[in-house]
Amino acid sequence: MAKLALTINGKSHAIEVDPETPLLWVLREWIGLTGTKYGCGVAQCGACTVHMDGVATRSCQIPAGSVGTAKIVTIEGLSPDGMSHPIQVAWLQHEVPQCGYCQSGQIMASAALLATKPQPTDADIADMVTNICRCGTYQRIKAAIHTAADLSVNANGKA
Amino acid sequence: MTQQLSRRFFLSASAAIGGGLSLGWSLPSAQAAETAAELGIWATIAPDDTVTIRIARSEMGQGTLTGLAQLVADELDADWRFVKAEYVSPEANLANKRAWGDMSTGGSRGIRASVEYVRKGGAVGRAMLIQAAAAKWGVPATECTTGLSVVAHTPTGRRLRYGEIAADAAKLPPPADVKVKTPAEWKLIGRGVKRLDTAEKLSGKLVYAIDVQLPDMLNAAITACPVFGGKLKSFDAAKIQSMPGVRHVVAVDDNAVAVVADKWYQAKMALAALPIVWDEGPNASIDSKQIAAHVATGLDAKDAGIGQQHGDFDAAFASAAKKIEAVYSSPFQHHATLEPMNCTAKFADGKVEVWVSSQNGDASLAAAAEAGGVKLADVKVHKHHLGGGFGRRGQQDPVKQAVQIAKQIPGKPIKLIWSREEDMAHGFYRPIAQAKMRAGLDAAGNVVALHGRLAAQSIAAYLAPARMVNGVDMIAFQGWTEEEFGYMAIPNLRLDDAIRNTHVPVGFWRGVNTNQNAVFMECFIDEVALAAGKDPVEFRRTLMAKNPRHLAVLNAVVERAGWGTPLPKGVFRGVAQNAGFGSYVAAVAEVSVTAKGEVTIHRIVAGTDCGYAVNPDQIAAQVEGSFVYGLSAMFSSEITIDKGRVVETNFDTYPVMKLAQMPKVETVLVPSGGFWGGVGEPTIAVAPPAVLNAIFAATGKRVRSLPLTHHDLSHA
């Protein structure tokens, strides 16, 4: 057992946990943030994607003890109201989710992509958004990322 | 329709979801529910005009929740901006003699099997609102009209908002006989309105059953004997008792053991360390090769159940100028819902409560009662949105297990989650199937005889023996029944099935047997067209002389796809059509295959005639999504068996389609009206054969066994 202080969505959380416990389960079971999902546990599906210092990361593979001072952002912390990040706005516009279970991960992967490539090509999207969606929302994910990129440019233009 | 309903059922349902506020999918707060007036059984209206529509079916991504709300709201003449939805709880349905009908959500029946009574339910509410307003004004009801949640008295221009009159309306007896609108009067049906339940899926706030958190809750990880039919012999709990968080180690039924811990991750780690002895039973030596050989014995067996036949196939085939034969095969497939199987259960004071993502709330209730050994009336079921269903969540095995565990630890809610490995190893798989296809042509290249012989495992035999008819499983002939089969003009036809069951559990997988049957038939028809020297589209058109609806969809798709027009170099087309779940579908795929054999699907044009289209945008979403599910099975995924158990236990060995492989999908709706067809499943069947036929066009290689990863498609 180890005493850890994790910075999640801008808040510090003090927890006592086996440091080998994956960040995914610390988020879900110790912190109570269930928006980050368990799908496979072996970094195949991406349902557990969070941002670690801005980088899209599959949290099922990150031992809690290795997080250190890295800033973690989960789906709950992506935007203040849960709907205003350009990716979330575009997702609603394109009606992307079906069952929705993978969408936290899809959204976090896509938001990280836009942060590094504000105007991604289809090839960029295919390279960077490799999360599994069993409902098959890929066509709308692709379209929504392009829309979000345009929204971001417009928003930045105004600012 | 006139009984009074107990309000408490709906209050309890709202607590299950956690009461989160949302745009359109939230259960009403206790306060709102108390002030909302009940108009019949399908809708309540609050003083602030919020219309809450009750949904008995389950939402698993297919959009049924929104579609059903559209049907009720249209008849109610409700303003869609104020419409929300809530689940009817299974215990409410039970206590009210199934007033809300069947809760089972499968077979693409969510809309089409509910459409009559939910629309009537909306119309009842509208009649009550009119009656109440007319009484208040002292005018005849016939002088009143409705629209956008307002009752208006046309001669005087007086108006009452639904919220103002709902409380009065609720005191009236619901009329027994109401008329529903004609299609020309529809305002919401046919409109691509936004889904009611999207917002929480973007913020991480939607609580799936796997996310349930309750006071004092413990978490359970489970493993059942990996060999189907095997039993639990013993386990050594002492070895893991001191591991972090571990509270209990319990046997579950006669074939599984569960570790219960403070956290699920602790339970999972302890379970991995638990010494377990299995009695693997008589199936422990079976492998996929043996299973394939067993299934193949059905291809030429004398005994076979008839799906349909007319004319005399044997005689016509014997005298045919040209004969074509081919054998096809299709492996087991797993559902692999992204939310693994799970259920939370609490057993206390002889009562059972469960929190579950289920495709059938009624069945979850019955399973919980049976496993808990309690009366149906002593069970409460909290329905949650499903993280994928695809047929898997019609089965209630996780509910039974969770209750069996909870009963051994009374008073504590127990959340049982299956690991992905457990989920993959204990499914109800899409049945393994082979087919021997034979056709005879006359000298002019006309098809004079067709025989499709299935040799396949039977879902009905495994899950629903009562549905077997004289030893025949009619589910096996999906897409090949008289109502569905597109080539009824073939004069000598026989479609039959030699059932070959295995020890592997099978079940309903999105599209069920239309998946395999469409590959067998539509790829073979392409082979026959080639042998006849005819264009695959023209060839099908001739065979569809007696099937105008099939033909119309095919024509719509062919026209949109530009069949016969030039394509970029290296790109080839393939076509397929099918009918199932009450709808008619077709697809044209555009595919290229590199010299090394790498396949790219560039575009698929997909058509569906589902009769009436309730929400065109959601239908398009289902078409796109069904293709991903169906093409995953065509490209790369399969379940194989070794030593009696499943070999592929995670997505690394059961690869599924990802965004990079997604073609452009164009949905063509050709709703011909006059019937209500299904949407979630019908189109899944046509993507694989259309793509396989295009692969043949590109490479000259005919793929007759799936998945594609077994084949070398390199070509000069």
C-alpha cells in the first residue's frame, strides 16, 4: 500500500492504494469517477482513455504509483459543463453516440488529437483515434472531429 | 388501459439512474413526478409543460428510446422541445398486468412490435386533454384542435397549454377507443429529431449498470469452468483470504467461483491467485477441427428440415445444362459488447433488488426471482442503458450469478463484473454454419433449380426448444423464408437444414442467421451469374420477378451507386440484397485489393425499405453501425475452440474493425409505406456479401469461408 496524491481534473486526491493498481480502477473505484470505462484491461479498446499531461493515455496500463505529479484529466473534467469542448459540441451536432459506452474514450482521444493537430487529416484521425466502437460510430466520429476542428479555429479567431 | 398506476414505481425508477439532470433523458425528480399528471399509461405532463414518455423497451444505442417517444409524442401532439423519456420498471409492468407490453428488446422489434399500442397511448392522452379543455370552456370537444402542446378552441381562439390543463385531464377516464393519425397527419414520425439521451454520453455522467455505486457495496469477480459443461470441483479460499480487500470467496451455482472484495480490481487480482480445481467433464478434448468435421456431415445428410421448397429440385438439377456447386462456411462469433457483462444485486429480508443493463427487463426480474428463491413480487429491477447489447443481453446469466452471490452475503449490494476474458469465454455465440449451394442453368443461362443446404448449429434447439417445429429450427432460415427470400421466381427451389449441434452455447447475434445465410446465398448467386455470363445486377433483377419490394431497393441502391459507370483504376463493385426482420435491404460496395492482398472498402451504398421510417437520421446511424459489426466478423474476428474452451479471450486475439477501416457509408431510404419493418439488424446482412463479391471482381478469388484473414488475396 502507498499513500498517493493524484491531481485529477484540477483537484488533488489523497488515496491509499496498492501502487500497482491501474489508474483506471483508481479513478473508478477509489475516486468514484465512473465516466472512464473498462472495456478490455489490455490497452486494446481505448474505453479507459484519459489525458496525462495532455497526452491521450490508456489508463488501464498506468500503475497508480507511476502517475506522480502528472495532471490527469478525465471525461468529467474535459469541459466545465460537460458539453462545451469543441469535440463535445461537434459530437452532439453529428449525433455520434449510439450506446455511448466507448464515447468517453473516443472523445478524450479526439480532444488530444485536436490539441496537437488543430486541423487533422483523415489519415491523422485514423492513426490517432484507434478506440474500438462496437456500435460502429466511426463515420460520425470522423465527421465530428473535422467539425470540431472548424469550431476551434472559429473560436480562436474570435479570441 | 384504465387502471390506476402506483406512483411509487416511477419514483423508484428515478433513483436507479441517480437523478442526474439532462437535456432529454432523465427520470423526473420526485417533486416533478408528484406534480406531473398521468394521461393514460404512456405519458405524464407537468405544469411546466414537460411531457415525460414512458419506455418499456431497452435502449442499447439503437435509438429505440427516441423513436418510441416520437411515436407517442406525435399522437399526443406534444411539442418535442418539452419531451423527455423514462423507463417503465419491470416491477411496475408486473404489478399492472404487463400494461406496457413486452419489454424484450431484440429482433429489431423495438419500434415495429410496439407501434400500435404506443401510438394509441399517445392518442388517448390527446383525447383526454381535449376533453378537459372543452369541459372548461363549455364547448364541444369537436371544436377543439391540438398542436405543439396546446389545445385551441378554433371558433373563439382560446388556448390552453397542456401544462395548464393536464391535471384536469388526468381526472377523466381514458377513452377506450381512439383513432391514430394517418401518415399524412404525422408531424414527428419521419423527422430526424435529435436523440433524447445524447448529452450524458458526452460528459461521462450516464450511469451504466457497471457504474452503479451504492452504500456498503462490495464487488465480485467471477470465473466459470472454462470448458462449457464443466463443473466446479473445489477451491482453496485460505490462499487468498489475506489479500487486500478480500471479504468472501463463494461458489456460484455448480460451475463457477467468485471472489468478493471491497474493490473490483482487488477481487479480480485475488481471483487470479485462487487455486481452483475444475471437473472439466466430457467436452474437454473438443477442438474446432472436430467441430467443423461434425458440422460438415450435415452437408450431404439425407435428413434435413425443410425451410421451403417448390417444384422438383432433384429432377430439374439432374437435367440442367450447366451445374454450379459451392460449399461455404462461417465460424462462431462473439457479441463483445464493450460494457462487459455485469449486474449488481442485493438480497435482504427475503427481497431481491438488481441493477442491470438488460435487453429484457421482464426476464431480468424473473431470473432474479428464480435465483433468489423469492416471489416475482419481491423483486425490484433498476434498468440502466446498455453499453451494447447485440443480442447478448437478452440472456440473464449474469443476473442469476449476481443474485446467487448476493444471497450468500445478505444485506450488502454486490456488484458482479465479468472481466473481458470471462465475457469472451462465456458467451452465447453466433452459431457455426456451413452451406452446400447448388444451382442448375438451362441452355439460355436461366436458373432452373436452386438448392441451399444448411449444416449449422441451432439457436432454437439450445435456447428455445419450444420454437422447434417437428425438429426444424425455422430461425435457421432467416432471409430464406417464403416472405423474405428474394428469388421466389426460381421454378425448382429447395432450402433445407441439417442441424449439427455442438457443446458451445449459441444465441442471437445482431442480424442472427441472416448474416451467414446472406453470405451463402448472395455470394453463390454471384457465382451463378458468372457461370451464366450475366451481370450480377441484371441477373438478380430477373430472379426477383415475384419480389417487387426486393427489386425496388436493389434498383435504388444500384442507381445511387452508379452501377456500370467507370470507377477509379483498381476499384471494383460488388452487390448483395436480402430481407429480414420485416425490411428489404441491398448494398453496393466499392473495394480495391492491392497486389499483396490488402483490402480497402472505399464506399458502400446501402438501401433499406423499412416501410415507414420513424427517424431517418437514426436509421442511417443503424445502417452505418450494422456494417461495422458485420464487417468485423467478415474481416477478422472468429471464436475457435481448443480443449473444449474458447481460445480468443480479448480484443488482441478477437480483432474488430476500427475507424481506419471504416468506408464511406451512404444510406438510401426507400420507405414504401404500409408496414413497419425493423432497422437495427436488416442491413447487417448485405455488407459482407457485397464486399466479398467486390473482392472477387478485384482479384478473381472467391472467398467461401470466413474470416478473410485466413485467405491470401494477393493477385497479379
